[in-house]
Amino acid sequence: MKAPAKSSGSSSPAVSTPAPSAAPDPGRKPGEHGGLDLFSLLAEHEHEQVSVYYDPSTGYRGIIAIHSTVLGPALGGTRFWNYQSDRAALIDALRLARGMTYKAAVAGLNLGGGKSVIIGDNRTTRREALFRAHGRHVESLKGRYITAEDVGTGTSDMEFIKAETNHVTGLIGRSGDPSPVTAYGVYRGLKACARYRYGSDSLAGKSVALQGCGSVGYHLAKLLFAEGGVITCSDIDPQRVKRVVEECGAKAVAPDAIYDVRATIFAPCALGAVINDDTVQRLQVEIVAGAANNQLAEDRHGDELERRGITYAPDYVINGGGLINVNAELHGWAPERARSKAGEIYDTLLRVFEIAREEGVPTYRAADRLAEQRIAAIAKVRRNFV
């Protein structure tokens, strides 16, 4: 899916970088003039726009990636992370923004996909000026991008952003923390996986290797425990592990050992790229389904899961509850409606599995087809009715 390039028209100190045309510049070879190779990355990931903003007074370094606005304004959270390099930050923003486009499309929402990253230590206590600078960055895009919380950010940070722009969700007293709704959607997705694999969606007695006991992982563990699931968990934070062990009767293992746990389900609920060359052969499970974004380091790892007979729930399908939660805030939905909408992830995943079976493709490709069909249909409507 190729999106048209846009410019931001911003009067702020943001640098807006539209994607290049499909035709290469005959005067420049890929990779020339710098190690970041910015335009090649944009062409590879097919984004409408990337905006980069630096504020020396606060130390703010932010990137906003807009993948598509075909279905509506791009919505995606702000991730605050200490990246190893600017390139790593940009690639993360690009991959996450694309995932948000597809997530909104398969969830049936009238939203496009975007994501922002702030480069730095998310443990800092000097947050107001930093996030107000980010708010000005968001405001410079004039509503093409709407932000929310993500890894390293919370509802109080969204309040700082709100001081500079109205294009923010997840505010205190409104939809707030999306983690419970995200976890509920993942839980419903796990039940769909069980239904597809075993003919029954009961999770009672099913063993789950839970990677990540943060906000979403914790709420997911509570739901699994209530249904009789047997949990083995890991996290880089011992206190998070302790809470799940004490409240859900879980067994704890070291973070790297979670890949070697023999279980029914591996549920990645931490950061992405956890299904990679090192881990994919270590898994001793029948289902991979969790809340983390971009779980496959590369598409070929999804092919390898398929080859091994492991049912994979595409991440942007199963973890769509958080996006549904902030969409509910935008449209004034009651919390019950947001939770009910997240519950529809069950049926969406069953549709993905059906497409995969009918067309003989891995599930991640089936999910892409479902998303792209909707985006293409709406794009055609917009072309026909100017």
C-alpha cells in the first residue's frame, strides 16, 4: 500500500520530511551522503510523512511518523525510550506507525496510523517542559496526527501535552489508562486462538508463558488466572514479577528463560522483535499471542512459526484494544462500549485464521490482506467522490 506524500506546512522548528516518489533520484545512489539513509528508509516503509523536532532548551528530541491518513487522522502513542541510535529510533517509529494503520483498519476504526518517539531516559522527573515541547510538535501537524500514551509515558504526561495541543487522548478523567481494555482484547484473542486450534475457547488448564508483567501483562494475568490458566512469567522488573506470582499463583523464570518454557501459549507483552533468529527455534508452544507490538523481527520469522505448526495471532490484530480505548475517548463512547468493541477481536482473529487457511498463507499475511482490502476500498471511495 503506497501512501501519497504530504508536507506539514508547519511554522514550528519541526523538520517535516515527506516520502520520496517511487522514481529514484538519478544523481544519488542509495546510501550516499550519510549513514542514516533517511529517504531509503521512508521509501521502504511507505510513509506519508515524518517530522523531526529538536528543542535545545528542554533536550527534547522527537520523531513523529505518519504512515497513512486514508481512513482518518493518524493516531498512535508516544514512546519514550533511550534508543541506541537515531536510526534505531526512526526505524521503531516507522514500524510502529505502519502497525497502527493496519491495527485501525482491521478493527474497523476510522483512523489512520502514526507513532511518535521521544529519545531519552524515560525515568527523568523533568517531564513538563519536555512533554510540552512534544505537544508543540504534535500541534505543528494540524490534526493529521493524534497522540496517546505508550511505553515510557503515562496519563500525567498526556496532560502536559494537552497544554499545547488538543490532538491528544488518554487524559485523566476520560479514557485514561488503556491497559485494561488492551488486556481484555488480548484475552479474547487468546480464546479465539484456542477455539481455532482446539475447537473450544476455554483457557482453563492451558499453560501460558507470559513475557512482561507491566500494565497490560498484569491485567492479562488476572484474566487468565480467573479462568484457570496456569502462568509462568518473566519481566526485567522483579517487583512486577512478584505481583503476578503473589496474585495469580504464577511461577517466575529469568527473562531469557521464558523462551524455553514448555507451554500451550507464549504471550509476549513487552517490547517487539522477540520472535527472531535466536528465539524462534527455542519456543516450545503451540500458540504465540500477546500484546507486544512488532513481535516478528522480520516477516520470515512468521513464515518459520507457520512451518513449525505454531499458530500466530498477528500482533496488531490481537492488541487493538488500546487503540479502541482511545478511539472511544475521541467519540465519547461509554467504557462498556469500548470493552465490547475490544471483545470483537475474537471474531476478527477467527476471520484472519480463515483467510490464512483458505489462501494457504501465514496468518500475518492474512491479516495484512484484511487490512489492505479495507484501506483500498475507502481510498477508492475518496477518489470517486471528490
